[in-house]
Amino acid sequence: MVTIESNGVENYNSKMLFVYSPKITPRLKYIFDHIFDVVLGITLQYTSSKEEYINCTTEKINYSTEKILPQELFFESTPLLFEKGLNSIEIEITKWENNIAFFPTSNQSAIPFDFFAASFYLISRYEEYLPHKRDIFDRYEAAESLAYQHNFLHKPVVDYWIQKIKEITLQHFPEINFKARKYSFISSIDIDHAYSYLGKGITRNAAGFFKSLLELNSHDIRERFKVLSGIEKDPYDTFDKQLEIQHKYNLSLIYFFLVGDYDLHDKNISIHNRRFQSLIKSMADNALVGIHPSFASNKNPEKIKIELQRLSHLLHREIHISRQHFLKLKFPDTYRNLIEYEIREDYSMGYASDIGFRAGTSNSFYFYDLEKEMETSLKVHPFAVMDATLKYYMRVQPSKVMEIVRPIINEIKNTNGTFILLWHNEAFSGQKHWKGWENLYEDVVKEAVSN
């Protein structure tokens, strides 16, 4: 069994931070735990008693609307973490320490904005619950987001804020022992079309042949004939190359296989095909394997259960990780469906239309259900770059890809985060639409693993 170790910290510390707030809400506890416990490795204790806070002799933080003690570490609060439900919020973007900020506070606060509320707003994907336009595939588009509209989508602002909070906390409490974090890289490959011609049966290949004939596409006609005759290798069969790169750079690698029934947007070959079964087993011997829930499963969640059973039965193991096909993600429905079918970790958090940081962070976090006002057990792993985004949406030429991707990788390295890359097996082929892309995956990997 191959496992993926995501960037993280050991949950222990020689010191504990005491947090005071007049009301300890689920939202407050969620975001404080994420920042201090999950990311920085500091154990927290909470109180809503002002008297208990004043008498506490250990390191302590005041998160409220007013200072209590003269020399305390005071972070002024705004209403968001004390509210319930969803409200249309007018957000004013300001600049702070070469970064953006919102939810401004007074000059009494250790920083001039409510970092905790701003982080919660981005990580909980609050804005995606509010009315918005959706694209032709019923997805929330990058252009609808606060980050896109204010030009910080390509910057993991939450991670930069956390670095600053760490510095400020250390200035007040030098004996606090934060756990060191290290940059990490995870590569992931979605298998939407395992093969271009193989395993598609007589009907699909005949339809493809006549389509090429009508388009006078002699190249496809010849290629299809040679592949099906065993003369040439299928152009999408690039798996040996993928494994070669994996071993060359000692990569943590995840494969997400689409095993749903054939449909308009789900066109992989059948899970009952022996060649496909052999491929999945082979990849599972070398990497972690997860489910790629079909496009159709969004309207019929029962399909997730069926697809999980297919993959689990084939590999003789439980499958608990996923990434949505077409990156179909709708809050809170998609994540609730995954939780219902015992998915524990999901890698869909990113946009199809632009690269960057959909939740403002490269660090993993647990899904907070805003309608139920509760933290869930589903761990969300945000990815930053997808090949199809660069090619089809941003229309980046192959020669310019690294100019676009390198700054994203550097942003993650600067914050000791986790860079998750999303690629497809078709891109390795350099065939058809992917001409000129055959070596770009390795170019990105080189940059990702370099010092």
C-alpha cells in the first residue's frame, strides 16, 4: 500500500495557548484550531470567562471587541465568527504588509484586520453559498470569487497571514515552540480516458472511425487501425512514462480513476474491461489510488456508492479518497454526498478556469458545513495547477507554461505549504490537442522538487 504524507505538523507542544472570547462558537473554534493546532502545532484551551482569562498565568490571547489587559496579545474581532447562517457581506479590501486584508479593525489590535474571520471566509468558501453565476457545467467560476476580482487568486494569502501571526505570537511569547513546517509536493493524475482507441468496443470504435472519415482525418484513421491491430501503442497509454518520472524523482503520486457508466461527460472505458482492470491494479502497486466520481453522480449520488464498490472490489481494499470529475463541486451538497459514502479526503478544491488558491491556502483543512454550522470529518486537499486549465481555459502556449507555473510553486515554497499538481495521462502523449505538452509534466516536477 502506497501512502501520501501531506505537509503537516505533530500535534504537541511544550506550551499551551489560552484563548479568550466572550462566546466560543463552532466557527471560532474551527478556524483557531486550524491555524494554531493543525498548521502551527499549538494546543489551545478556550474560555468565555473574563475572570478566568485574567487569572490565567500561561500564554493567552484575547479575541474580542476590546482590550482587557494592558500588555496582552489582543486580536480585535469582527462579527463573522459569532454569527449563524449566511449573510451578504460587503467586503472592503485593503493592503497590509505587502499583502491584502479585509474585515478591518482598530489600531488597538495586534494587526489591523480580523485575520481569523478573513481566513474563515476563504477556507469555508462562504462566498460559494451565496447567490452567484455558474458555468455551463454548473460550476462556481474563478471569476466570481473575491480572490479573482481583487487579484490575489495566485497568492496563498491565508498561509502568509499565518506566518505573520506566528511571528507576532513569538514576539509576545518567545518560549512558544512552534513545530517546523516543510514544503511538500504531491502529484496527482486523473484518468478520464485511459486509452484513445483500446478497450472501447466495436460500436465506439466504429463511430470514431466514421467520424474521422467524415472529417477527412486520415491521421486518426491510420492511427486507429494501427493501434487496434497491435502495430502501434495507444497514444494515451503513457503510463510507463509516468512511472518512470515517479521513480526518477521519488514522487508522492495519486491516481484518480473514472469508473462510472458511459455517459455524455463520462467516457472512460468500462471497469469490466480486463486491460483497464490490469492498468488500475498496476498503478495501485506504485501509487495511491482514489475514485473519480462521475459527472453523472452529481445528479444521482447513489452512483458514488456503485463506483466506489467497483473500485474497492477490484483492488480488494476500501477507497476513501476522491476527486470530482470535471471538478464538479457545489457547496455543501458535493461534500455531504462524499461524507455519506465514507470518503475521508477530497482533492477537488481548485478551479477549472484558473490556477491558484480557491480557498486562499495550499494547506489541507477540514470541510466546515456552513448550513449545519459544524466541522466535518472530510479533509480537503487544495490543488493549485491543472494542465487542462492552462491549455483550454488560460490558453497558455507550451513554451510559456513554466512562466505561469513557477511563481505559483514559489509562493507555496515561501509559505512551506503543499503543492498539489493535477495532470492527465493524455497530456503525456503529445498527440492531437496535446502536441508540445509531452515533456511539460516533467518540467513542472523538476521545478516542484528543486531547492
